[in-house]
Amino acid sequence: MASSNSPQKRPRRASRNVTAVAVVLAVAAGGIYGAKALSDHGKRQQPGPAAAPSAQTTRVKRADLSDSQTLPGVLGFGGRITVKGTGKGVISRLPASGSVVARGKPLYWVDDEPVTAFFGDTPFFRTLDKAGTTGRDVTVLVENLQALGYDIGPRPRQSSEPVAGRGTGGVGTELTTGVLEGLKRWQHDTGRKPTGALDPGQAMVLSGPSRVDAVMAQLGDPATESVLTLTSQEKTVTVKVDAGSADSMHKGDEVTIVLPDTKGVPGKVVSVSTTVQGGGDTDAGDGSDTAPTLQVKVRPTHSADVAKIDAASVQVVFTAQTRKNVLVVPVGALLALSEGGYALQRPGGKLVGVKTGLFAKGLVEVSGAGVEEGDVVVTAS
């Protein structure tokens, strides 16, 4: 049995050897194939030659071009002044904040007598009761009585030279008996005794229609105290402008006021201050900016546009200059020439010399014999 089993074991070893050789050959073949596959994959992953960049182009267009500057401002009632009372007595009645002050209407009350608002440029500094007195304060009385509809007789004589013995006023209007009679009628109509004499404490002379901004006095205070503050009835925007750039702003210039809700409304410059504020050191040591500035006042064209806003921070767009219906391209389309000046480049590479005008909002005005609306040019932006 031993001799019969021996021949059966040797073929099994041979079979295992053949199998091992086959595995080695398969691995080797697989390695060669895998190496080739990896090599091909690597070649596919290597970047090819870079493609030439494509030129960006734009067209020459016609447009309106404006050079503008946007600055912050404050909208509110301007021209704030403090009214200080005159005469004897105590304050017995006061107006409400926001009240409108009109010619011939009471401003406040002293000892239950109204202090009336008159308009003019000279306060009442003396009692007016004698015919023949001449002065600018008489002019204010005459103009207000006439504006309120009172008959003062023949127009009083105007004097441009001091008149001896005619009171301390001198230059101005002569007080006539007709004016004094008109004064009596006004006193009667306003609940006063018709004495025909106007005392300084009976009327307060203001520059024009106003609005009560704040009440400072209290009932019972002496009439000589600060009574209230007034502002103009019209709202204005106050803008601080760098003194170096204010030369381009002038009274009457049209602007755009951007309200807090981003709505733009038209406005107009009403004044440009000539008084420089700030200046000197650019650093005051406390972090504040002391650069020299000027105040520019802007008024909304239509008061209804800001009727619901008493005070607010706004933006004001000032336009320094405007060019209408001109040829424009992006600033990036300009090429600076080594010999000076600028050119535009056609897609084929040809250069066309141009003259530049206004620069604004990333665009530039161009002109030249070889430039027309619709031309295609190369641009960097």
C-alpha cells in the first residue's frame, strides 16, 4: 500500500508549482498593464498649452455725463434766533412750539397785552408818538401798518439825510399825523388803548415769517428775559463742504437731496458761506477733523417733498458740470500713448487717437476724427 500511495503525491506538488508560476505571470502582466494605465492617466492629467486670452470689447456710446459729488447734510428749520423781551411787566401767555409767526399776530403776552410781530430790519428802540420824528424805526411802522391794510394818509416823506430837530433817527421816514391815526386804529383793533403812541414793548420786529422752535421762558418771568427761539418757516439743508472744493458751488445751482428713504428730491443752493471754519492743524489731538470747511445752504424746491420731516440726516448730490449727448467709453478702454495722449484699440489691433473730456462714474468723454457711435473697441473693464 505504501508503494501504491507514493505516485499519487508527486503530481499534486507539480500542480501547485504550476499554479504559483501562473500567479506570478499574471501579477507581472497586471503590473505592466497597470503601469501603462497609470502612465496614460498621468498624461491625460498634465495641463495642455495655455489658450490665448480673449479680448473684452465694448461699444462707443452716446450719453449725458455728469461730474457729481455727494456730501452729507442736515435737514431742518434754519436761521435760529433767540427773542429777548423788552419793557416792563411779566410774561402772562406763551405760544406753543411749532406755532407760525405772522405779521400783525401776537408773539407772546406781557401783563395780558399782546406783543405783536412786525417785520423789518430796525427794532423799535424809542416811543413813537410825535409827528415829525424821522428814522428807520418809523419806516418799519409805516410799512407794517400799510401791509396790514391801515390807511396812513399821504405817503410820508423819505429822508436820506439827518434832519436837525427831528428826533434821533434822522435818516428814514417821517412820522406824520396820518401814520399816528393809523396807529390808533391798529391799537383799537388789537385790544389796546388807542393812545397813538407805540412803545418798544408793544411790538417785536422780526426779519420775516417765522416758526416758534422752542419756548424758553415760563409764565410769570420778567418780560426782559429770553422768551423763545425762532426759526424760518422753510426747511433747509446745511452742508459742510471742504473749502478747497467749494469754488464749484454757487448760489442758484440745482442739486438733488436724497432723503432717509432714499428718495431723491430737487433742491437749489441758496447760499455759500464765505467764512471758513476749522483749519490749522489737521489733528487737534482729540481725533477731531479740523480741515477748513464752508457752510452751504440748500433749500428743497418743493416744500411738500419734506413736509413730513422736521429734521433728518440727508445726502446732497452736487453736480459740478454736465456734458450732454457726448461719446463715452469705459475708462479702461483708454490706452496711454508713449508720445502722449490717449488712443482706443480696435479688435484687430489698430489704434485710433482720441481727445478726452469729462471723467465721471467710470466713463470718459472721447472725441476724434476716427471715433463714431457704435464703434467696437477693446477694454480692460
